[in-house]
Amino acid sequence: MTSVPILIASNLSDNSPIPKRLKWIDSLIDGLAAIAGIILCALTLLLCFDAVGRTIVRFAGDAGWGYTIPWTLDVAEYALYLMTFFGAPWVLREGGHIAIDLLVERLAPVPRRWVLVATDIIGALVCAALFYYSCQVWWTSFDEQVLIHETFVFPEWTLLSVAPATFLMMTIIMLCRAHRPLINSIRNRLKTGL
């Protein structure tokens, strides 16, 4: 049985695509990734705590024994959203997104480089478009003072403000990747184990 080599982009931490003059972005990305990890841990504890409490209520048959946290689902929704947007730039910078590059790996080094540059530029354009439209959505929400009415009541723009910042960082990363030196495909295969 033969396996199809689907390569995952290599870890770029030793060859970060971000130039030294923009290293503050690297620090910001690392900080946001750490916050995403902390949110994940806190969310896991909260959901476990709530599940145990609901189980105690179910088995005890009395609401006086056990506990439930009524705002758990709302917090989980916001936490998943924040984790995604805080962690996405880090995953992109580290090359953690899945890349199916069967054809690209078979190209000669020069055409391979141009294909990689083209895909990075396309990715940068997509991220820039998402940045533009997320700014428009954020501004509309801010201008109209839209409120989220769930367990908590707060302005919608506070949650929406994360998306434009994330897409801007991802645009910068994609543009920097378009200028990085050609990565040796053999080294990539060794790192991914394929």
C-alpha cells in the first residue's frame, strides 16, 4: 500500500519570514498565541466544572446539590472566536496550516519559488480583502452602537475588533513570506517525516 505524500508546511521558527525590522510583530504574534493557549486552558476548566456540576444535579435530583453555570455557553462561543483569531497569525507564521503541495514539490527550484511567491501573494490579497471588509463591519457596528444581548450585554464592536487586527497581521506575514529565501524541500520532508 502506497501512501500519498501530503506535506505539512515546515516549522518556520528557525527561518521566520518576518524581517528583523518588524520583529515587534513576531512578539505580538507570540503574545496573542500565548493568550489563545490561556483561553483554551481556562475554557477547558470551565466546561469541565460545568459538566461535573450538571452531573451532580442530575444524580442528586435536587438543585440544592450541584451547580450549573448559566453563562458557560456564551463564554465558550466568545472564547472559541478569540482563540481562532488570536492563534491564526501564529499558526500561519509557524507554517502549521496544511499545504497540499504534491505538484509544487515536483517542480524545479526556480519554478517552485515562483509558485510559492504567487500563492503567498494570493494569500496576502485574500487577507487584505478580509482586513478591509472586517474593518467596514467593525466600523458599522461601532457607529451604530450595536449591542449583543445574551447573558452578558456589551457592544458588538469589542468582539469584532479582533478580526481586522488578525487579518492585518496575516497580510504582513504573507507578504514577508513572499520575500523569504527558498526553503529546501528536502529539509521540509525531513522535518515533516515524509
